[in-house]
Amino acid sequence: MSLRIQPARRPRKLKNDGTPRARPVDWEGQEQAVLMRWLLGEKMRGEPVGQLYDAIYHVPNGGQRTKSTGAAMKRQGVKSGVSDLVIMDARGGWFGLYMEFKASPPHTAPLADSQHDWLALAYDRGYCAVLAVGLEEAKAVLREYAALVRTAHHHTARVHLKSGTEWRKA
């Protein structure tokens, strides 16, 4: 058995009075994780809103990263302002739902200009675009969206692309 020596951690920055700063708490991330667990539970209970669980995903745009990782992610297509949760389920005449999720008060962060602009872009492109502040408001949004009638796809003929690799074959 070999022992691995851990590199020394950088000490946390100190407050003006010389005491160490508390580690930051990701209130939004914690609350969003609770929302996802709730939605999975609704799926398991057979509730209508649970149907959205398989079609929802989180866009991990936030968080602390090194400059080099941030630059690499930007080159790969990460864009600031993209909404936290996307539901690829067309309902109520919408193509899907973009939801910007914020933690409940008093931990609510303000909506950044880039987030506002992304919601406006999604709305202009035919997506339902919503800001949900807190767990209960997000649940209400998901329940309301799930209650909408599925958007009919048969009104417009689909055009299949010639480019790309065929993925439908077994």
C-alpha cells in the first residue's frame, strides 16, 4: 500500500477582521437537485408532471472553473446566459420549455442580462421561457407545463437532413 501525499491546500481568503471566510454555499444547485428528485418521485408515482422527467436536462453553465477550463468550454460552445433547465417536450403550441431557476429568497440571485436575453431568444424562437424563483414556483411551472396539450407535430412535414451519420439503424 502506497501513501499518496496530498498537495497543500491554498488557505481560504480572510475577511477584513482576519477570520477565514465561510465556504460558499450553492443554494441554487442544492434546491435544483431537490426539484429533480421531486420530479423523479412524481414519475415513479405516475403523476402527469412526472412525464417530464425523461425529457428534462440541466445545462451546466455556471460554477467555478479555472480560466483555462472556462476558455476550453467556451471554444466548445458554452454560452453565458443559457437557461438552467430545458424540457424537450412540445406542449401548448411551444417547441419545449427553457426554465431559468433561481434559489428561494433570501438566496435569490438577480437575473443576469445574459440570462434575460437567452429567455427572450428562446421565446422568440417558439419556446416557452420562464424564470422560476424557488422550488415551489418551479414545481408550479412544471405542473402547469405538463398539463398543456402536447403540440401536434403532424401539421408540418418533416424534412430529414442528408448530412450526418444514421443513428436509427440497430
